[in-house]
Amino acid sequence: AQKVTQAQTEISVVEKEDVTLDCVYETRDTTYYLFWYKQPPSGELVFLIRRNSFDEQNEISGRYSWNFQKSTSSFNFTITASQVVDSAVYFCANAGNMLTFGGGTRLMVKP
Amino acid sequence: NAGVTQTPKFQVLKTGQSMTLQCAQDMNHEYMSWYRQDPGMGLRLIHYSVGAGITDQGEVPNGYNVSRSTTEDFPLRLLSAAPSQTSVYFCASSYRTRGDEQFFGPGTRLTVL
């Protein structure tokens, strides 16, 4: 069975700190996709990144970076120099035979 | 393009009532799905569809029905509402499969008394 675990339920940082959100997944599928979504206080879900299981290259997009390690079944997300606008709930998800979401990490960035 | 639209935005039901949550997309996406979001549990898949006329159950399908008569529409029916169905419901669509980027609707907040 698929499972996505986001062990950090809440993280609080001060603006300009770096923060890493952890994501660990379990799957028996050999081909799968991993995602991160952001849910700001307004409630909508915003796509951040998609990674397939054959591509372990890390990705950087501005202040955001992602580290995919198949050996540890992890797909961690780092925000560099956090800003108040980064405050949101972040979800990791795995699409194998079903699209499964983790429980989310609430990030609070204080000024 | 309107993207993914959901109606209503808010709904209050009494136990035992039935209702339909509407979802429509104008992106010609094949894959559509319904999720419920409960505190601390992320989003859980209720039902999904890989194309018109084809639907399948997700992780938590009990108490819900779906149909997909057109590519654009994917309504979710609550047969006999229960307080355990109090949740925020999101509809999503993607180009072809669950492995593609999901576009989410704004959500419907449902309360069952």
C-alpha cells in the first residue's frame, strides 16, 4: 500500500531562516511520481513541483529546492531565506497506482 | 479559461439529506478526481475518473457516488449525509493521468449536522 509521511506537523521559523520540509514515501510501484503542493491561508492548492521516479536530479527554483533520494524514499523540500508569504500548509504526494497525499506540514514564518 | 470550478462554496446539510457537489473543468482534461480534506489527514481520494464513462473508487469511497457523462463534468453525490462527512471537498483535474500536475478547484466546505 502507498503511504506518504510528513512527520513535521508544524514548523515555525523567523523570516530569512532556511527551512526543510521532510517527506518520506512508501510504494511498491516501480514507476511513480512525486509532488509538492502549497495551500496558503486562502485555501487553494497550488502545484509546486513534479518528479518522476527515474529522475533523481535535485531541482532548484528560486528560493525553493527539492532533494529526491530513492535510497531513503525521501523527497524533501527546502526554502532558502524564508519569507512571510511562504506561510502555508505544504503537502507532499505520491502518484503510483493512486495519488496519495501526506498529512501536510504547516509552516509559519514570522517577521 | 475558468480552470476547475466547484459549486457550492459552502453547504450545510442535516443528517440523512442528499446532495450533489458540482465540479467542472474547461481544459479538456481526461483525469478528474475528488478529495476530502480533514485536519491532520491531508487529502484523501474519494473517487476518480480517467475519462468520460469511466470511474473508479479511491481510498474513502463509502457514502459517495460519482458519474462522468461528459469530459467536462464530474459531480459527487452524497447519498445520505452523515456528520462524518463534514469536510472540505476538492475536485481536481489533470491532462491525462494521476501522474500529471493536478489542477484543483477552490473547494466546497460541507457541514453535516
